Amino acid sequence: MKNFLVYVMGTRGDIQPFIGLGYFLKKKNINLIFLTLSEHKDFIVKHGFESYTLNLKFLREKKKKNKEEIELIDNIINFNDNRTVFFRITQESHHFAVSMQSHLKNLYHNVGNYTKKMFKNSVHIIDFLKKKYNLEMILIHNHDFNIVSLVAMVLKIKFINFCFFPNLVPTDKYPHPFVCCNDSLPYPWNFLNNSKTWSYIYNLFSLAFNSTYQNIIENKTEFTIKPTFFENFNNFKLEPVVNVFSTHIFPKLKISKKSHILETGFLFMKSKKNSKIDSNTLKFINSGKRKNQSIIFFGLGSMMVPKKKCIEIFEELCEILEHNQNFKIILANYIAKEISKMEKNIPDNLLLLTHGLPYNILFKKMDLVICHGGMGTLSTAIICKAPLLIIPISYDQYFNGMIIKEKKIGDYLLIEDIYKLNFKILDIIKNKKIKKKIEKTAELIKNEKSYEKLWKFIKKMNSSTYYDNLQDKYLQKKK
């Protein structure tokens, strides 16, 4: 059996598609080994895969010392697919360049140190895993495209970059990166038209990445990075790339026949045969169905919402239920766990779901799914034909919410506008056109054959000579 490594940093929603892929590839005599965060180890091992942890102690220590500054650095580094860069910032967009100028020296220093340590940690453990498992390929999640791609080049391991965030893919309709200002919906960079701000930001980050990468490979090998690595910075794409989202929903990319880019559609993790909804939750749902009540799921994934905001959301849900006897709400995920720790009176028509359940079973029973817009939750709701209300928290979720509304299969609501939740729920549930549109979309997605397309691409790249010239193209020996 061949061994591939999955390098993935992120939340559980980033892990699940690779678990689904792992089950599929086992039938093709390929075993996946995971390199990820420690909090995901139990989940991965439960599904029968080995998991190793990347040491991020240095990053946690830095966050404690200077939380605000490192968060800014995180939002730059985490999106290493340099074709576009996606930021969530606290400043208004027109103040962004001025703000960044004051961070310039610290930016160079901290991005440099972060990248060096990430590279050093990654190269050592991946080298160890390569020797132990005779690794043939690395499947890289989009949070760390560049660093891990460089590791793969140095260690001469084939790799495929996986892009889960559609806002990172430039298209004719959305050609620019998207920026989130004050937790609002994303504005394209051309929001800054008629000014020199975009040009300044572009040059700043180009310089920052350049100064960082020139010295990251200094302790392990005799290589440094060639200037070609930074050419066409705004449109940089390190192929091969797999875009893991459906073009029946998100904008389609124009792909050249000569490129090594694939659009698969969503990768769903199938539940085990014995997966089911627990009796307490099922009783809650069925009692509502018998009374013709609308069953609503509310969960913002593992996104950590401030305690004050958790209470505000809970109180808003209680008020909605007080005035709408036709609703029953399942409050799940992080917020449910936080509320369960407090001494709160829980209405009879609200259920706190503090344990995990298979969404592909649960959502089939929902009349509305309210979620943060993470790709896993979003795609599962669609395949289960449940209308969506997106309350984005960060990353790609703002863009996803905008597209869901544009495709008329749901709507979005900013978390600071949570007081409008009742009106949004009523609008979606009463809108029969949304229900019909999502049913049609679900049928299209079911026929995408994502795993089969991906399998052909993996076979093609694993036998390709494409990787033979990458070292010569991007790396040079130290003099």
C-alpha cells in the first residue's frame, strides 16, 4: 500500500473532507497519514488513520506576548496561496495602508520568524515521516500552500495543493482578493479604486514575503529561494491545485489545458453505517414534526464566539421562540457548550446540542440551517436540501454568504445584526422559491463524481514528470 501525507491546519471542517478522501483512497490501495493540530488527533484516529502533531508551541507563546500583532501576522500567513490574499482586519479599509505602515518593521521581523520556525518544524517532521512511511505525495491544505510546497520541493516529494476557499480563486466576475472590514461582507480590492492604496498594500506584502523566504532554508539544506518564486505575485499559483468546491454554486475558473488545476466539486465525508441521531434529539425533532412546527438548526461550528455574544445570541433565540410557537430550535456547537455551562432557563422548544451528530442525517430533518458558512456545514445543508442562513465569523465565510444569497438558496446575516434574526428566519421559511432552488442545486451536486475526478488527477500527477523541474525553477544552491 502506498502512503500519502495530509498536511492540514484548521478546524474540524478542514479535516473532514480528507477523512472522506481517505476512505475512498483505501479502496485504491493508498493510505493517508495526517499531520495536523493536536485537537484533531482523536477524531482522525477514530476513523482509522494515523495522526502526527506539528509543534506550534512557539506560535502560542508569541500570541501570549503580543496577541494583537500576531493576529495580524496570522491573517497574512494563513493564506499562503499568493494568487490572492484574504484578510480580516479591524481597521476600516481606507485606513488599512496607514495602519500597516506602522507595523512594517515588526511585520518583516515576525513574518520572517514565524515562517522560519514553521519551515524548520515542518521540514524535520516531514523528512522523518518520508523515511518512516516512504511517502510518495503530500496533500496540502490551503492554509500553508507555500511553506509546505517548499518543504516538498526540498525533500523531493510530489505534492498537490488543495484549495477549500472559493474566495481565493480569481475569476472573471470576482478577479480581486476580498477583504473583510469590521466583520462586514467582503469588498473586492477595487473598492479602493481612484487611490494608490492598493498599489501600496500590494508592494508591501510583496516585499514582506520576499524578505521572508530568502533565508528560510538555511539550517537544513544548501538551497535558497530564487526570485522566480515571487514573479507575478498577485496571480501566483503553485500548481498542481485542486479546488474543492462546487462550480454549481461558486464561480467557475477558466482552466487552461496546459495547467495542472482541477475543480472537483465538494468532498463529502460519509457517515458510518451505524451512525444515527440520539434518542433525545430525535424525540425533540419528531414532537415538532407532529405539530407541524419548523425545525431550525443553529450552529456556528467550532468558531470561538465571545461569551457576551453567545449570551446575546441565546437571548435572541429565546425571544424568537417566545413569539413564534411554530418554531423549534436546535442550538449546537461552541455556543451550545458555552450556554450549557451557565445557569440559564432553557425553553421547552430549544434544545442544546453539546455533542456531535452526523449532519448528513440531521440536516435532512431541518427546515432551515443557520450556520457560519464553513464549507463542510454549507455543502452538507445543500445536499440535504435545507435552506441556509449564513452568519459569517471569519475567513471565506463572508464570501460564501454573499454567494448563497446570490444563488437564491438562502441568505446571510452579519453577527452584529443578530437582532434581525427573526425577520430573516421568517423570510427564508416562507420563501418557496428558495426551497425549490436548493432542491435543484442538490441534485446537480450529487452528480459531480468528485472523488472519481480527484482520483484520476492524483494518478496523473503521481506519474507526472512535472515535479522534476521544480527545484531548478524555484530553488538555487547557496554559494
